[in-house]
Amino acid sequence: MSALPAVQIRNLSKVIGKKTIVDNLSFDIPKGEVFGFLGPNGAGKTTTIRMMVGLISKSQGQVLVNGIDVDTDFKRAMQHIGAIVENPELYKFMTGYQNLRHFAKMSAGVTPERIQEVTKLVGLEQRIHEKVKTYSLGMRQRLGLAQALLRAPDVLILDEPTNGLDPAGIRELRDHLRSLAKQGVSVIVSSHLLSEMELMCDRVAIIQAGKLIDVKTVKELVSGEAIGNSTEIEVDDAVRAVSLIQSAAPEAGARELDGVVHVSVSREDIPGILVCLVQGGIKVYGVRMTNRSLEDTFLELTGGGPIA
């Protein structure tokens, strides 16, 4: 029997007036995985997160956290979740440590040792006793992350966690999240930094206009397994080569760009394409499979909409 997913989303929808913001989403998030939400502006990512943590009501659907229904046993479900939705809410007139102590009092079992542990984890040891109003935006993000980690949650939800962080801070945060996932924590991240999502996430859900387009591993998306590999073929007559491929294998999506033939086929189909060209009298000088980025695949799947 497979392990119970950390989060189960079933037929989740949000309708405001006559507008459907989130449209019948269903997927599972396993334990110990960094899971990314990607989508253009207005896709419904933040709305989905808000429904997951009970900040707004659902129009329909169900969210289960470790098998606990958020609607029927909200308090027990939230005991398993740490979250930063949009910007962390902090008391700027208090020190970072005082903020953490304040939030710790609202959660049973959070010891001073745990406060020190999360402070070290997010790299704030040197500044934790200074007032939050002196913190940079990146430091406030770190303190918000420490706050979300206080209860050692099974599920950590972060909406745009890299806002305000410099490249070193982003890399450090990425390493923290990967380390947490190895310890069995399920990390859910929404971000517009596709290059970071590619490095950080195990899987991503791509959402557009409130609908789930696909859930794939990052490896599948960037390797092209999800929608076909991209291969460049250098030939002596690219225009005629494209015509030959279009006649023999129209599903290959052959096109000519700067004198090079581009096809989108699986690795196993490439020899057949080459045989077709050689038999048609085309000289083949080179074949190269191009590496896709998560951004390439995202833009292809969403039609090039802006990223939120």
C-alpha cells in the first residue's frame, strides 16, 4: 500500500460572482517533495493556497492534510502546516527574537531551543536581537520562514519566498528547502522565478485560468518527455528537408530556422527521420538534441502568458 500523501486536493474550485477563479483542481503532493505552483498572472495559484490554509472559503472541493479534512477538523489539520502567504506578518517594533517568542506562545511545545534552531537554519543568528524595522526585505523573508518552521510542520507552504533575497540568499533558501524535503517535509512553493523553481522543485503543477494544465516532474518537463524533445538537424537544404519530413512524419512538427531543421520527436524517432532525409537525397551534417528549460516548457504549455 502506498504512503498517504501529505496533501490531497480534490475537485477544488472558487467562484466569485460569475467568475471562476479556480476550476476543479485535483492532485496529490507526496511527503518529502518540493512541489511548485506555476502559472500566468491571475491563474489562481495564490487563491488555491489561501483555500488550502483556510484563509478564504471554497466554492467546492476538499483539501486533506495528512488525511485530515481542513473543513471538518481545521485546527488539527493546521497543526501540520507552516505557511507564508504573500508577505510575512511581523511586528516591526519588536526584535526578531521577540517576534518568534510571540508566535511560539501560540503553539504548544515550541521551546527556546527550537527558536534558536530555526534562527540558525535561516541564517539570522547575528541580527535576531535587532528590531525588525531595521531588517531588509530579505531578512524579513528569512524571519517569516523561521516563523513558519517553528512548529516543525509536515507541510511548509511558501508564496514567493525568494522576494527580496540576493542570489546568495536564494541559493541558501533553496538548500534549506531541499534539506527539509530530505527530512520528510513536503514543501509547496509558488514563485515567478522559473530558473529557481527548476533548481528547487521535484515536481510542478502548471495552472492557467484556474485550470490544471499538467503535473510533471521537473526532469520530465525540461527533458521534453512531457511534450516532445526538440532536435536540431543540420542539412544542406533545410527547406526541402522540412518538406520531406512534413510529408513522411507530419507529427514531428518540422520547421526551418536559420537554415537548420527543428523537429519535436522522441529520441527513438530520430533515426527514422534521418533515414527519410538520406533517402530523399538530403545531406545530413549533424544532429543535436537541445536542452529545454522550465521556462521553454512553461511558455509552450501556457501560450506565452506572463508569469505570476
